[in-house]
Amino acid sequence: MNTTDTVPTLLLEKYILGECDRKEKDLIEERILCDPALRRRLDALQASNTEILSRYPARDFTRTVRERLAAGRHPSRLRLRFRPLIPAWTAAGVAVLAAVLWLRPLLFQETARVVPEATNHEVRMKGDPLPSTPSLTLYRKQNSNHPAPDQAEKLADRSLATENDLIQIRYFSGIKKYGVILSVDGRGNVTLHYPAGPNASTALETGKEVFLPESFKLDDAPRFERFFFVTSDTPLSVSGILAAAVEFARNPRKAANGELSLPNHITQTALTLLKEAH
């Protein structure tokens, strides 16, 4: 294992924020001097944070969490809906990164697990080239009244869905090494599905189709739930991607059909589930 692999992304994020203690700071700076790959990794995180977060004002993450705790609410899905408070991008970068990292133990809870009949498998057959385009696939667990309740139904883009449907996500990374999966709904909520939290690695499994280990239940948000698979050749800032998604979700028309505003080196693919009206 090389030096780069031994330095967690969270520690690099803390270094960028100036939150490392003296020992951590000295360790990172010492390793940067002798490890060009670690230097490039740090530069990529800084560039991603700057380019994405400079577009968006900070959100009052801390106040929102305190209000939820005071009300005794412990959501099972991370939902982000915040109003602009601070116009300066430097303050936005610190607020979004620090607050999202702090939110993780409060807002990331395990949801119902669903294991479709299909399992993770190698995509490339002998002699076949490995596909290069990242893709996302959605499955719906059949209800208990279905003749085969353990089966999962593959959903096409713009399939109809309803409240309480259990959805399983599968991704294929193509040639991309890093990714974030999130969804935006018709109520303006943003939900993070992968990685497990803002401070987790965005590294993807390559060469196979991979099911996320946790499914989730659709709520009563109207109109749609759109799923985005954001990918890159370099590590991604989860908090930066979330900041872009929150801004995107504030415009209902754009959220229903548009794309996230992200740097050119970051690719994205989307799938939409249309919500049936009751």
C-alpha cells in the first residue's frame, strides 16, 4: 500500500479546513513533500471544493440540526433544504464542509435492506471490451402480495412509482474511479445514497455492476424522484456535490428535467421515477 492510500479523505478535508491538530498537520505536510500522488489528491479536493462551492451561498446546517434535535426528530434519510445566508464563497466552503461532516452521525441512519434476485457480477465476458460509460439502474422490490415477493422489478427511466415503494440502486462505474449517488424529489429534498456519508470515500468498485447494500422507501414527495450518478477520474468532494444539488433542487422546473451545475471534468447521468398522484 502506498502513502496516498493511507491518508483518509476525511483527514485531507480537515487539513483543507484548517481543523487538523499540530500532529496531523505536520504528518500531512511531511508526506506531501515526498508523495506527488498525495499532493495531486489534495489539489484535486481543493479545486473541486473551490469550483463547486464558489457558486453557492452557505446554508445554515447547524441551525437545522438543532431544530430537528429539539423537536425529537431523527430522520432516516439525509434531506437538505436550506436558504442562502452568507454570500461569500469562502464562508460557504467552510460552512458546507464542516457542517455536513458534523451532520453524519445524526442524519445517516440505516434503511431497510433489500437484496434483489440478481447479485453483483462481472460485466465483461471473455473477449468482450469493458464498457466505458457509467450507468445507473433502479429496481423495485415486489410487494408481499406478488406471486414472487422476493423478486425485484427493473425500472426504466420515467417509470411510475408510488409512496412506500422500496427502491434498490445498482451502478456501473465504467472507466470512472470515483462517484456520488444522490436523488432530488418534487418537494426540493436532496438525499445522499452513496457514499455512506459525507466523510466516506467516493471510490467506486470497477469492472462489475454493484448493488448498494441498502434500499430505501419512497416517501410522499410529489411528482418525481430523480437519481443522479456523478462520476470523476479523481476523488470528489461529497459536500461540494451536495451543495450543488441543494441549489439545483430549489428550482422545481430545473430539478424535474435539468442537470446539476458541476465542473466540466465531472460527468453525470440521471434516472427519473414519476410519482403517481393519489
